[in-house]
Amino acid sequence: MYRQIYNMLKSAKDGTEDETNGRHVIAPWAIDFLRSRPGSSMLDVGAGRGKDLLAVREAVPDAKLHAVEGFPDSVAHLVNNGVEVVDLNLERDPLPFPDKSMDLVICNQVFEHLKDIFWLLSEIGRVTKDDGRIILGVPNLGALHNRVALLLGKQPPAIHVVGPHVRGFTNDGFKSMLQESGFFVVEKTAGGNFYPFPPSVSRPLSKILPGLAVSSFFFVRKGRTDEPYINFLSGPAGSQLVDTPYYKGPTAG
């Protein structure tokens, strides 16, 4: 029985990518925040074809749109739609924007692809205005289908060994990382998609049981502004990470 349930959950994702990517969560959050900020600047890190950016443009036409993206087809699509695009190494390069220059930064379905997650998070915090906001989304390792897989002794689909994801996050684990040492404050969370149900059912279920939803989304503000987030790696809170040489920046000793 468990194997039948697992196979059903595994095949349920077909055609539900927008639900998994939280299009119904991210764009409304972004639009609601930016409408009160005329001439605002918005950055999407790992923008893909810019669905979230372009949805915001329709509702907030004076917003200045920026993206970090490397796939040629996606870059061409973004540029053709008037988005300023840069390509860089998210695990090593600084974001090429001034400190506190962005009203809103989105980074959706990116952190699970990175080994060095703390550098990018610190850079996102650096370029976000003190009164700005950050929207982050990741696959949820605690989702129902991942739990069923583990129950059967299978590798959870959110972090296939032979696959693009090198990290797995539960809702609570990712939130704890964000709020480490008070650098960020999570104001809202939401779930996206709920295998094997259609949107009419999965959206209510994701609200009721976000810890079992396919993806987790976080609406975040900056907490501490006295130093960059990356500095926690050199302090007491980062002592448990001493055996892994996480990147701390080009000037770090």
C-alpha cells in the first residue's frame, strides 16, 4: 500500500509546477508590498523566465526590475521584457548592486542548488534596504511525499542523490537559519502545492498544513543591520560549522 501511495505522489507533480513554485504566493506578497513604494527597485535572484518579476510589473508598472540569471534562453526572454540581467557565481561573487539599494529581493527555488548558502543570504541582506523585504522559497524536505519516501526507505524526491538539489530544508529548519543571531525576522510563511491534489484542494491544505506542503515560502525583513549576516560564521553561533570552510567573502582571512 505504501508503495502505491508513493508512486501516486511521485507522479502527481506533473503540470503543477506553478503551484510548487508558489506563483500564487510570491507575486501577491510582492505586489502588496511594492504598491506603497513608488519607483521601487526589485531584484529576482535566479529569476528563470521572470514570471514573478513580470507579474509585479503588471501591477506596479513603475517598479525597476533586476535579475540574476544565467540560462541563455531565460536571459534573452528577460532582456526582451525590459529586465536588467546579470550573470554571476552565486556562491562566490558579490551581487553587483550597492548596499541597501533594493526595496524587495526574491530568491525562489535557488538555495537547494547551493552548497555555500550563507554567502548568498548575506549578499541578499546587504543589498536590501533596511525597511525593505525579502521573499524566499525552497522545496520542503518535510513534505508529505518526502516523508512517504523515507518511510519506504527511499531517497526523498526533494533531494535526489543524482539530481540538481544538494541541500534539503524543512520549514522549521530554513526559518531557524534565517533568524540565526537575529539577522532576519520571518514575518509570514506559506506552503505551496500538496501532492496529489489539484489546486482547489492543495491550496487550502497548504494553508492548514504548511509543514507538509511541497514548497515553503518566507516573507522576511532585516533584523540586525549593524553587520553582515556572513559574520555569524566567525562568532559563537558559527562555531558548530568550523569543520566546513564556508566562504566568507573575498577579503575574509
